[in-house]
Amino acid sequence: MSTHALRDTGVLTGRSLRHILRSPDTIITTAVTPVAMMLLFVYVFGGAIITGSGGSYVNYLLPGILLITVASGVAYTAYRLFLDVKGGIVERLGSMPIARPSILWAHVLTSLAANLAAIAIVIGVAALMGFRSGASLAAWLAVAGILVLFTLALTWLAVVAGLTAKTVDGASGMSYPLIFLPFISSAFVPTATMPGPVAWFAENQPVTPIVDTLRALLAQEPVGTGIWTALAWLAGILAVAYAAAAAIYRRKVG
Amino acid sequence: MTTDQALHPAIRVQGIEKSFKDLHVLRGVDFDVMPGSIFALLGSNGAGKTTLVKILSTLLKPDAGTATVNGHDTGTEPARVRESISLTGQFTAVDDVLTGRENLVLVARLRHLPRPDAVAGALLERFDLAEAAHRRAGTYSGGMRRRLDIAMSLIGNPRVLFLDEPTTGLDPQARNEVWRTIRQLAGQGTTVLLTTQYLDEAEQLADRIAILHQGIIIQNGTLAELKQLLPAATVEYVEKQPSLEDVFLALVGSGPDDRPSGAPAPGKDHR
């Protein structure tokens, strides 16, 4: 049974990866918006922003930009899954003797591959803009691990959106609030400069501990307890989104 | 196995009920479909045909009643049911980004067949899609998409085929093409349950016709039996005029039109 599940997931992942290879523009557009934001913030606003961290602003900014990259990238997963639901592909697969979760996992694994590719592009552009890190291999692996967890968590939210959306716009519109969230966090400016209630929200929403942890890892600084808050948020969002997606899927295709 | 099949209905539906919130879509549906026959479920839009097909293909659970397909209960043994059925839904479920061949190979792989490429090649030939095999399905005409859709459903030789409104939205040539395919399948022993809102489709294809109206089967029989429900025929003399369909088919030819440019297919007459 589980070998079937792996094989079916592999076949279906091959299918959706082929979709991406036939429209590579989706990876480029995923990377373009965060890159434009990075250019804007570093070369237009950056001079006036005092982070108090000592390093260059692009170093300060990059973790938040990477989260925005993923937040906009998962919209394509919602979009593609919506088309599969709408076009009857999900029903066709649901009436075939294949492992039940493989349909959703194929979309999730494809999202992971596409978003990691977009992240690589954004990090490449950041390097051209002066981003430097002396982080050890272990620290880079930790950064990669957190980004993978973040992508999985947001992708399962996108699966919920793709399964429940009534229109294409509804499916891909799910990423707007996710893209907006880093703006009210420590991603662009330190939270200490914000007025009371805004600062409180910024400090207690998931993006801030994740950004702070990534920043500390890349700057070779101690991550403190923030990493546990970050991981708790990620695990929590992932568990809730996964459970919701699985329940909705079961209700939809038996 | 063969005697078993001959004795038991391929599909048995007993007292199926299904509601969506306040809407009582199916209110106790019963019928049997014998192996190797074509059974048409006739009903107007919203009669509950699609809901019933979804229940039979394990996509929906009924509120009450049981349905068995090839002796397996759709509720308690959905995995066994899925192994012996194929569903061609109301909307052609082909992957537009993949080519015709890739669509077929995908399904063959998911059905764990040993030689997916050979299976795909044979079906492309059989459904007149060999020339278009390497084009994306998104570029196909409506008739070609439906043929690919049905070809995908035949992979793995399912013993029962569900076709939900297989010819809705097709032009007359493509519709005749699909009818021919369905007759062939039944001739080879596949049990076909199709839903339709077209009376002539049921009349042309089906061994038995059931009329689903307001959630129940109000009549179920052969065409001859259904005709006997009305008073005996009286003889009248009527001038035989060609129907518009006869004229249209005579003008454009009734063969499959694979060319999106609309070029005629000379010398192809399947009737």
C-alpha cells in the first residue's frame, strides 16, 4: 500500500512538475515581485531606515523577502489545484484505484520544488546587491529547513484555498494577506519603532520570530529562544492546514 | 467467473437516497444493470443523474441505500469498486498542458500497467488520435478531447464504464463518433451506464432506459416496453422530409473532423 502511495505520488508529481517546466514563467513571476521589492527597499527606502543591526540593509531585509517569495509562490499551487478540481481531474483520479493522499501530495511537492527554485533566484539577486553571509553549512541547512517548513505550511494553506475556491481569482487571491503579513513584522524595520498596538501585533505574529531566526542564522548570531517560537508557529500552521485540507478533500471526493 | 457475471447484475442500486442540505436530490432509487449491456439514465437537468454517478463511482456517499458494482459495495469496499470501474465525467477531464500521449501514459502508470507506452500507442490508433499524439490536449477540438477522455477511461479494461452526459456540447459528427465507440465497448462485454438528457441518445444506444424524475426512477424498461406505455400506434401518412441533421451531415460528412481548421475528411463515412 505505501509503496503504491509513493509510486502514485511520484507519477503525479512528475505530471505537475511538467506543468511548471512548460510554463517556467510562473517561477520567474514568483521571483520578480520580491526582487522588485528588494530593489525598492534597498535602493529607495533603505538609506533612511535605521535597523541598528550594524550590517548592510540587504542582509537585514533578505529573510523577509524570502518569506514574501514563498507567500506569492504558493498562489500557483492554489491556482493549479483549483483548475484540477474545476476540470474534473480530481474526480477522475478520485474514481481510480490510486492512493488517496497522492493527488494532494503531488501538488505540495511540486510547490516545494518551484518555491525553492524561486528562492534560489532571489538569493542570487541579493548576492549581486551585496548580500553576504559567513554562515556555516549547519546554519545554512537550518535556514533551508525553516524555509522548507514555511513553504510546506503555506502550501497546505494554498491547498485549502484551491479545494474550496469558487473562482480562479479566489484561489490565487489567497496569497495577498500572506504577502502583506511580513510588512507588519520585523522583516523591514525593527518593531521597536512601531506604535504600541502595532508593535504588539508585529511581535506576536508568526513572521517576526521566523524572520529573526533566519536573520540570526545568516549573521552567525545566537538564535536564542526565538527559534522555538518560530518552529512552534510553523508546526502549528502546518498541522492545522494539513488537517483542514485532508478533511475538505475527503468530503469532496469520498 | 463468467457464470458469476452472467448471473449477477454488474450494477445493483437499492434504495439510494441523497440530500444536499434541504435539497432532496435522490429519494429512493432502485435498478439493476446486467453485465455487457448499455443502460441509459434519462433525465432533465437537475434530476440527480450526476449525483447518482458520483455515488456509483465512490466519489459521494449516499445518505441511505446501497449500491454494488461488480459485487462490491461502494460504501464499504470503495477500493475494490475503483479497481473495476472507470468514470468519464460531465466535463472532459484531460490535462490540457500534457500531450494526448502523455495523458494516456499518465493514466496507464497510475493503473500500474506494465507497458504504459504500448497501451497509449494502441489507444491513440484506436481513437484516431495518432497524428495529434504529440500535440497538447489543450489544442484539440471538442470531439478529439472527448475521444481522448474516453480513451483514458478505457485504460486497464474496466468492466464497468460510467459516462456522464458523454455527448453534451459535441457537434453531430463527434457525437456519432462517441456513439460508435460506446456500441463497440458494449459489444466487447463492457457494461456501460450512461446518463443523458437527449432522448434520441437513449433511443439509439441503450438496451434499457430508466427515467429519473424528481429523485426516483419513474420508468425502467427496454425501448419497446417504454413505447407500449402509450396507446397503440395509428397509421398516418406523413411526407418524409429530411431532418436538418440529415442535411447537415450530408453536406459536411459524418466522419471525425480532427482538423481544427475545419477541413473536411474526405472519403470517411462511418455510418
